[in-house]
Amino acid sequence: MKNVKPKLPGKPAKTKSATGRRTPPRTTGVYSRDEISEIFRRFSIQRPEPKGELEHVNPFTLVVAVALSAQATDAGVNRATRALFAVADTPEKMLALGEEKVRDYIKTIGLFRNKAKNVIALSEKLITDFGGEVPRTREELVTLPGVGRKTANVVLSMAFGQATIAVDTHILRIANRLCLAPGKTPDEVEAKLSRIIPDEYLYHAHHWLILHGRYCCKARKPECERCVIADICKAPEKTCDIPAPLVELPQQVLPVAG
């Protein structure tokens, strides 16, 4: 017996953004506008308030945590930064701590020597160029040592409430695997996702995609039977066409740094 696919909603309403009215999301050539809207509608029901999993206590510790997370897991970074942030949660305190002691705190993280150097350098730059405050623009953030576009986008979203797409390894993989926004580079994938995701879903979109890639559409073996978009997904390797029940997941419980 054929599976009956749920009827997709109509076209998403056009909404205004901070820069004015965006053009309606465009098809990727593989997904229709309605299908893209339905994907993110389901994610929004599954995780109404998705959260990043890096522990932090303020914008400065968030910048440091995201910079440390390159080629490392969030869990591994959290284990290293709990003690670090307890003694150094401002650029001034971090600079006073010094590179050698920072290195001791984060030595369980990959590339810790270079990262410790960057943490001290970005702390110094924040003090000398920005009065000790984390800047609120991407252009300024990427001038900080160890801070690239992805880190800047995470900070803009999580610390300052701006709608950005921070493309990490999970999103790069998901965007290509699902044929949602195929691209060889994070910048290419970011640009495509920013064009196709409806305005009303843009703010949480990168967290939804990250969490979907981390817990369902896993790198080695996607768990298609647990996927709420299995019927819409156009990944060539998917193993199931029946979507998992669309229910809200238990609220994320994130450890408190300290």
C-alpha cells in the first residue's frame, strides 16, 4: 500500500526583515518552496526553542567557547572551559591569566596551543580596540584572532539575537546530503540557505539543522526511521519514506558552567 504524504501548507507569508522586505524564498531546484517551508515548520514543532550546546556566561565567554570548538566537540570544550570561565570571564581577567595558564585549562582540546595564543590575542584586541566589549557586527568580529565567519555568526545569533546561518560541519554535511543547499564551502552553503529559508524560520534555522545532524541525520549512519522529514527528504541514501511522529522533544537540558 502506498504511503500517503501529508498535504503541504501553502506558500509562506512574506515578512519584513530588519533590512526591509525579502524576496520570497526560492526553490533550490530539488525542493519546492512549500517543501522547504514544511521542513522548517516540522523542525519548529519538534524543537520550538533550540539552543546552542556550548556553555557560556556572557558574550565574551561565548566568543572564546566557539573559537575553541573548531575541530573539537561541544562536550569536550565545555569540560575544558568550566574551570577556565570560573576564573576568567572577561577579557581583562583572561589577559591577566596569561597564555601559559590558559593553555593548561584547555590542553584536552585539539590545537590547544594555537587556540590559547588566539584567546589571549583576542582578549587583548577586545580591550584595546573595543573597550573590552564584544562587537555586534560581523565585520568587527572577524577581526578578532581565531574568529572566522562561522564563529561571528554564532555570536551574532546567540549573544545578540540576529538571524544568521552559522555553517559548521553538521550543516555543511546536512545541506549537501539532503540536497537542500549543496555547496563545497561554508560560505556557499550559507548564501544558499539564507536565500531559501523562509523569514519566520531563519532565526532558529541553524540550530535546527545542527541538532538534526547531530542527533538524527548522523554522519556515519543517518537514523531515517527517527526523522520527521523522511517523506520530504531527497537524500539519495535515505532508508525510510515514512516520517517519525511529529511531537515536541523534551526541552534541552544544558549543564550550567561554573
